[in-house]
Amino acid sequence: MSFFRKKIYATAGFNTISLGSGRKEFHPKKPRPGIEHYIKEAGLGSIDQINKPENIDEGVIGNFMAERFCRQGNLGGFFPMVHPTFQYKPCIRVEGACDSGGLALVTAIKTILADLADVVLCIGFEIQNSVKAIYGADYLAGAGWYSGERKKGHAYFFPDQFSQRAGACFEKFGKERIRAGMAQWYVNAIENARKNPKAQEYHNRNSDLMSTGLTPPNPKVFCEHINVFDCSKVSDGASAMMFTSEEGLKKIGVDGKDAVEAVAYAQIQDNLTTPPPDLTKLSTCEIAAKHAYQRAGIKSKDLSVLDVHDCFSIAGLLAVEAAGFADHGEGADFVKEGNTKVSGQIPTNTTGGLIGYGHPTGASGVRQAVDIVHQLLGKAGDCQVKIDSNRPYGMMSSMGGNDKTVVAMIFEKLE
Amino acid sequence: MTLDERLQNVAVIGAAGKMGSGIAVLIAQEMAKLKLKPENNDKIYRLNLIDVSEKALDGMRLYMKTQLLKVAEKSTVTLRGIYEGREDLVENAEIINAFVDDSYALLNFTTDIKVTKDAHLVFEAIFENEEIKIKVLKTLRELVNEDTLFMTNTSSIPISYLDEKAGLGGRIIGYHFYNPPVIQRLVEVIAAKATTDELKDVAQELGKKLRKTLVSSSDISGFIGNGHFSRDGLYALNEVERLKDKYEYHGSIYIMNKISQDFLVRPMGIFQLIDYVGIDIIECLLRVMRTHLDDESLTSSLIDKMANNKILGGQYSSGAQKDGFLKYEKNRPVGVYNIEGGKYFSFDDEWRKNIDNDLGILPEGYSPWRTLLSDAKKQDKLKAHFNNLKKMNTWGAKLALSYLKKTKEVALKLLSDGVATSADEVNAILTNGFYWLYGPINDYI
Ligand SMILES: NC(=O)c1ccc[n+]([C@@H]2O[C@H](COP(=O)([O-])OP(=O)(O)OC[C@H]3O[C@@H](n4cnc5c(N)ncnc54)[C@H](O)[C@@H]3O)[C@@H](O)[C@H]2O)c1
């Protein structure tokens, strides 16, 4: 028995460039594209891959903080702008901090399962370069509990939350060992991004990534246990993808060979007002992955490709553990040994992840799904990994806040 | 009196100038941090910013706001700790604005030098003119308390001379910030013969507080930094006189600028640097040094002529370079001045190609200064660069090697004259203050 009461397909994925420091075309003082541009570029990028856009029934927009980064609310209102046939069609904006994109995927699937639509277009986006990082840190801190945590929190609130996790892991499992895993995570992220022309680190030419990854932290200006290379990027970008029913796929004129099946997801919410039960673990991510595997009727070893939410290198290591690939405390060694490289046991974040591709927060969950779908379809360009016919699955896992809001979703390559 | 006590009341004279305003930014933030300590809550802190130009002071208000904002944005990690007790300030933006307001509240902008009377520490940063500096220092001496200490930013006037003429009895020290003081890490410290131990200690302690790299220099006109720069520049100016018969002024200036920037891998060519500093400033520097050192060789007729023609270089308030020996577009040289014709020649590809041909190619594996700056293997690469240069038989390589040799001689002479007491000091000044990748005292030559 499959988890969904009817078949759900994913198709027509598209990512914009992740724009920000690192990209040659980025200049902090020059004008840049705004919300209208990103929603439209991503939306049209998806629409261009189908035949009948008029048969798209609904839209979902995932975004975290446009209210503060761009002083703009009512984001659903940008959906009809994407295509003339979208006028007066339903669209909802969803928000769950850095998992807003993940929630957009889930919302699209729910609408189809409820028989209210056959084709839903998901668009996730974020614009973060509108303010300096020190003010952006304030906005992003909204993913934590403002009245309970912000005042005593760090200037770089979220980096510090994960710096504390890194510190806890150092203490429990050995500093050198964890640090080496974190640096290797950074190296893999950049190496993968160099093959992805849309990635923010695509132009990175650093010849000694390992030393850069091992840069000692400077707590006077940043965090105690992590350096800036351990962090995902400040990014502007958008991603889009369509979910359809079997009927819907026909309606938009997409051939089965251009779609994959979404077989299961788990969306898990932890209490924002309580601290994480164990700093050395992503407990919520772990539950989400477990549920997703169970619902899909598969095990972690059935995956050919994985995309996790590496907002920080330490989060990457812990997410690999949470996805069931390494035991508690062993994620660093697992990564250090090369198991998550594109040539490794479980190719992970093959297009760069949040550290290499970039992290336009509201887009990230959608971007992860797009990249998994591209891998399963053999459309991942230079980032393509081998999809074993015995392991036709890929999973994405996205996270909002400090392991608070999580979506894990599993896709299967069609026969 | 401790340094922290002194920092309750400070004055900067010439505050609206390039150096004065930078010093003001540095001191204002330290004073604000002191004031924000709970135990200092009820004390009054005052930074008096004094300048003769009301107009310049007006511009300075906005400058101080923007600079203090930048400072606060860069030190928010620390500031969050300082404002821990303020429950009403939660977000970074609120804390940053509070710090700008609290620092700004200490400032008193005025043309009235009398406000200095309660200052415990005075920074003098008016322009490089002996008579005016002495006059102002005398006025100040009469105004202030007996234990007030003075720090002068003079680039070339011997501190003992200022001390004696102004009758300060050793309460003055040379505290030579580099431009711009907010960014440049280096401060050259010059004690006069009579400078008190207390003041020497204050100078060291302040340097630590401001996170500066202090290098001491003997009290000999020009000190280490300008002692080297002036002679290094004069060498290039004299070379121009030698080469001008064949290449005219504009060709020769182009050549020496290229030799210093590319062949010697410096951050900018010598003539761009001269323009950056200001041709009038250099004219003044040479004049002061010539007088105090009684050394006629510290003269350049080319500099004098340029100053006479009012072709002065320098910078706009944005930091962009003004035209001098070279003409600039977006801070890149696009032309060069010929004093004989009294006009600029635009760099023309054909013309440049001809000269570059005469100079010959750069050594194999050459990387420009900017690339090497962040290269972990820069020391090896520089060594290889100069080794290659020695193996080459081109005219460019010869010019470069004689320049390299001269630069080293100038530095060694600073040692034998007692301006500096070690090679490390000279090298530290050139690498920290002038951003060279290597010190002039090296074994490349
Ligand atoms: N600019 C540099 O690169 C640099 C570097 C190191 C040291 N210095 C030295 O610093 C000092 C200041 O240089 P600057 O470049 O800032 O000059 P500047 O011309 O930018 O500023 C000098 C300021 O002093 C003011 N002033 C003049 N006479 C005054 C008086 N009697 N009372 C009060 N204010 C008066 C002027 O209005 C002006 O605002 C000089 O001694 C110079 O040699 C300059």
C-alpha cells in the first residue's frame, strides 16, 4: 500500500542563479533584480518545460521574510503576474522560516490529494542582499523564538546556535574529528558547486579548500566554534517545480519520462519555545526521515542521492546522521572518508547544497527537491550521479529554525 | 592619571582634516565604550573636535555619523555584550543605533580652542606648518592643566623641536597615524629627547586599546616612514630627469611608475603613490626635511615645478585620486603629465606598446601585488620573481634591480643614521604602512 491515496508526480523543476558574494556578476552597491523578477524567472523557467500552462490549477509561494528584507507582504499576489492564465486562480503563500520551501512542496501535494487541483506550481524565493549581513541576521533570527531567545542571543543569532551545536559535538566526540568532518563538508560543497553554473560558488577558484575550511574561528567578530566558511551563503534566488496527479500530467502535456513520482513525505513540527533536547543531534530531522522512509516503504540504503539542509557544515554532518547514514557522532568520519562525495556511497548535496549553491531561504526546500528530481531524471548536467536501478530513490530533507520545522520528501524514478 | 581617566576629556585640533577626523572616530568609540561601563554611568565624557574651518566641521558631523555607524556594524558582537543590561535593545539594528547615538553624544564640534582647557589628552593634527603648529601648541600650553599630554601627528617635524619651541617640557610625543587612521594599522611613535616616561607609557597603552601596530622611530626629521618614502620617491624623480632626453617627461614617469608597480610588485606605482599623498604635501615634506637635516639633496625641481603649476594630486573626499603626475579615471591611471608642454598625454596603446617593448617582458610566473597579497606561498613566489629578474637581460629588469638596490640602501642608511634601530622596524613600516609584500631590507639583492 502506498502512502498517498493517489499517485503524485513532480516535474518541470527550475532554479535561478543564487546571487550573492562569490558570483562575478554580484556587486553589493549595484541595483539587483527584485521579487517580481525572481518569481517570474522561476515560474516561467518551470512553465517553459510544459505544453499547457493554462491547465495549471493553483500556485503556492514559499518565502520566509520578504516583509523585512523587501518590505513586502501579500506575496500570493505575485502569482498572477507570472502568466496571464493565472489571473483569479488560487495561490497561497506559506512560511516556515528556512523550511518555507519545504512547506510549499507539502502544500502543493496536499491540495492534489484533496482532489482540489491536478496541477500545482510551487515557487520558493528569497532576497537577502537588500541589507548588510549584520541586519539580515536580525531578520533571520525570526526563525527562533523572539521573546524567549533573541535578547540573550548572539549578533549572528543562527550561526551562533549552530556554533553551540558544533561546540557540543567537539566536547562529546572530539574536536579534531568533528572539525575535520566540517572542513571536508565545505570542500565537497565547493567542489560540487563548481560543476553547477547556477551556484553561488561556481566561480570559486580557491586551490586549497581544505585550509580554508579549517580557518580558525574568530569569536571577537563572529562565532566561537565555526568560521564563515562553515556557513551557508547570503543569497537572492528562486526555484520552482510542479506537482501533478496522473491526470494533471496529461493535462499539461508532459511525458512520463520527464516526471518522477513523489512517494512519501513527512512534515514534523517541534515546539519553538523549548530548547533542542540534544545539541549533538537533529532530533526532529531524524524523526522526519524515519517517517518518510517508513511511509515510502524503503530504507536509507535504497537512496541513490540525498539533499540535506546544510545551513552550516555542522548541520550537514548531523543531517547525514539524521537521514540514517551514520550513527550518532559518526557523521564527521563518514563525511571525512568521502562517503558523501559524488563518487561515494551516498552522493549528498551534489549541486553544492546551501553552502555551495547558496541559501535563498524561502527557495531552498524547493531547490533541493528540484535537484533531486533532476538527478533521478538524468538532467543534472555536470552534477549528474549514477542512479542505480536497484536504488531508484532520492530524498530531500529541509529544516526551518534550529531543527524546528522539518520536511523530508522521497522521490522515485519512474520505470 | 590612568589612560582611562585621560579619555574622559580629549581634544583633537585640526579635527576636520583627513587625519584629525580619523583620529576622532577612533577615540570616540573608545570613550563611548568607557562611558557605557556601569561604573562610569554618572561621569561626563567629552571629545572636543576643534578646527578653524566652520564649514569643514559641518561636513564632519555627517562623516562622524557614517563612520561610527560602520564601526558599530563591525563590532556588534562586542556591543551586544556592552548593552546586555538594556532590555529595550534587542535587535542588532537597535544596538548599533544606540552605540552611534551614545558615541555621537560625546562630541563637541567647535572652532573655539578654549574648550581644550579641561582636556587630559590633546591630539594635534593641523597641517604640516611649523610656525602654525608651534603657535597653536603654545596657545594650548597656556590653556590646559599642567599634566595634560600632547600627541602630534606631524609627518616630518622633529618632536624635540616642537617641544622646545612650544615650551611643553616633554609633555609631547610623535604619534604618527597613517592615512586613513581608521583603517591603517600602523602608528609610528616618536619620543622627543625630553618626552616623559608617563607619556611613553600612555602612548603604548593607547596603541593597544586602538589595536594598532606601534613602531618606534628616532626623532630625526621624516622619521622612518617618510624618511624612506621621500628618498625612494626622489630616486624615481631623479631617474625621470635622466630618462627624459629619450622618453620625455611623460614617458619617463610612465616607465618608473611601471617599474615600481609591476617589476617591484608594489601595491601602486611610485608616481601614483606620490599623487595619492599629494604633490604639495611632498614638496612640504622635502622642505621640512631639507631644513632640519641640512641636506640639499632632498630636493626635486620637478616636484617644485608641479606644485608651482598647481598640479597637486591628492584625493577627493570619496577617497578617489585627483590628477597629479598621472591622470585618473575610476582610480586607474589613464594618462600622464608632461611639465614641459603643461598637459596630459592619454595612454595610447601604440605608445605604451613601444615603451613596454623597450622595457621587455615581466619575469615568467609574475603575479601582480593584489594576487600575491592573499597567496599563502607569496614569499616563495617573490623570491622566484626576483631571482628570475636577475637572470634577465632586459632594460626593464636592469631598471628594476637598480631601484631595488637603491631602496635597500635608503633603508640601510636609516639604520646607520640611527633613525631606526633594526631592520625589522624599517621593514615593519613599509609592510604595514605602505602595504609592501616585502621589506626593503631583504636578500633579494
Ligand atoms: N594626509 C596624510 O596622509 C598624513 C599622514 C600622516 C600624517 N599626516 C600629518 O597629519 C597632519 C594633518 O594632516 P592632514 O592631511 O589631516 O591635513 P588636512 O589639511 O586634511 O587637515 C588639517 C586641518 O587642520 C585645520 N587647521 C588648520 N589650522 C588650524 C588651527 N590653527 N587650529 C585648528 N585647526 C586648524 C584645517 O582646517 C584642516 O581641517 C599634518 O601634520 C600631516 O603632516 C598626514
